[in-house]
Amino acid sequence: MKQLLSVHEGHVAQPSPMGSYKPWDVVFLLKDLSSVELERGTEDREEAIQSGTHYSEMLPIEYRPSDDYIRLYRETLLATAGKVAEAVAAVSEQIVAKRGANVVLASLARAGTPIGVLIKRYLHTFHGLDVPHYSISIIRGKGIDENALKYMLRRHPEGNIQFVDGWTGKGAIRKVLIEACDSFYERFGVRLSDDLAVLADPGCCSATFGTREDFLIPSACLNSTVSGLVSRTVLRDDLIGPEDFHGAKYYRELAEDDLSNEYVDTIEAHFESVREAAKAKAERLLAQTGDPVTWQGERDIRGIQRDFGIADVNLVKPGVGETTRVLLRRVPWKILVDDAGNPNLAPILLLAADRGVPVEEYPGLTYSCCGIIKPLKGESA
């Protein structure tokens, strides 16, 4: 830590007041870019990404869900709140066992943010811990926000940082995190754990997880309106200086549609009833021997890439959470499902029908489903 501070004294970026969560729940270590026009239409954005523009240089237009879709979201939340709560509790118990009382939660914006809020609340209620919780940016192909890491380390020199996300797909973000932690150590002499705590790890690429089942975590159904009204993170040289945090927009104008606090409150209400089962699950997971990280999901995705002649593996997005994102933000080509009768897939099937995206059964899929983005350069898919 002394090395870090001696090398980087001087101006330290300060967090912007952002987001619709209670201030106690989370601090966003992000630069507020709300006044900047960053959104591009789906087709235009997709063409730019596939032509080489980095996805972090622009934002998708926020999807405005239909009344039917919001109704289905609420039904899904009520049906799965207990399961999500148990996964949160199981992950929280593992975090305490591994990191101790000085844990600092660093949720990866933005899917990790509501999960980090829930973990913070669980640790406060059942362990009496008031742990710091920050939401920070990590970007595939560009790395983690090192200014955010330095801010947390300065504020909590004895803290033990635990990274948090919602779920895993094929493990791309976990790989970015591993590389980022190695780079941070090489540059600043501070070793951070690259362990990524997630609720669902169907890709088998995380050691701290609540379940390996590929089930729908309801927050995947929506965008900013379930993530504190905060956009995806942005990293562009003309907007983000060397001493700035990565950026994001705060969609204050969507306040009437905001479900962020309702979401975490609904799940938190189930903590008491699932706690004993979650503690038993955490104890079993902590007692397991051998490396739980096998990257099995990534190997399966390579098979899909082969079967469908897809040149770029980044066009294959496995798992319920990632498939939902494909339907909300990208230009989908088709959706693969293990079983069209799987009740976890109801929101996926509704979104696919709304957007006219074909759904195909693909037996033997490790995940419940997989979204394939349409290639726009003429290559086969």
C-alpha cells in the first residue's frame, strides 16, 4: 500500500453522486456523463461494434419494455425471489468465510450492482457488518478502472476487496479481472484477489457462487431501471481523463419507471426464510476439494461456434442473463434453448417473439439458452 500511495499522491478522483439506491447501499465510482449524447440505435451500434468501434465508446438506447413484459418481470421476480435470496445468502456466507470482517465489496457495474447491494444488506443483518460497497467499471478489451481500485485502497487500507457480479456467461469478464489484477500487481505492487463472487455460475468459471444452475436472475430482464438508473459504463479518451473514473449516465428522467429499490427489497424479504439452507450450502461449497473453476462453459461455446460457422466467438452469448442482454441491446440472429418448455425461459421467449427472433432447440446445451448476435459483415453465422 505504501508503494501505491507514494507513486500516486496528488489529485484523487472523487465519486459523482449517482444512482437511485439509498446512499448507504452503494457508492458509484463513476464519472457522471449524463449531459453527453452517447446513445446510438441498435442497428447502427451493432454495425459500429462489428466494424471495430469498442462497445464502451457508446451506449445503447434504453429499451422501454412493454406492459406485458413488465408484468412478466414481476411474475418472474415473485417466482424466483426465494431462489435469488438463497444464492445471495450462500455467496455472502462464503465471502465472510474467505475474506473476513474487513471485506470491501466492489460490484462490477452494472449487473453486479444490485447483487452487491443485497450482499451488503445480508452481511449487515446477519453478521452485524457495515461493509463498504462500491460499484466500479470493468470493460472487456480495456480492463478495470484502476482509479477506482486506488480510491478504494486509499479509503480502506486494511480492506479485503471482493469483486461481485450477477452471473457468468462464458467467463470473459472473469478473464479480464484476472488480467487486471495481475497488471495492477505488476504496476503498483498490490496483490488483489481475482475471485469473482456471482449468484449463478453456469460456465464454471468462478470459485464463489450461489448455484451452477442457469436460472433467470430477474435483474437481467431490465436495464438501468433495475440497476439504480445507471447506464453501462463508458470509456472514451475525449470524455475520460487519466485521473477520472470510467463514466456512465444517470437516467434521472426514468425515475417513474425505476424498480431498483423494489427489486432488492423484494429479495431481501426472503433472507430470513432461506438463511439456514444457504448456510448449509455455503459450508458444502467451502468444504469441497479441487479447483471449482473448470471453464466448461467456454468449451461448450466453442462447439456452438463450430456448429454454426461463427467467425467471432464474441457473437455467442450463453446463459439466461447474456441471452436477455442480446435481445435487449444487440441485433440477435437466433436463440438456442435446451428445452423450449423450460419455465425459466418465459421472458426470453416473449422478448424473442416481440423482436421476431427465431428460437431453436439445441439438445445438450450446458446453459438453459444461448443468444447468437447477427453477423453484419456477410460472414456465415
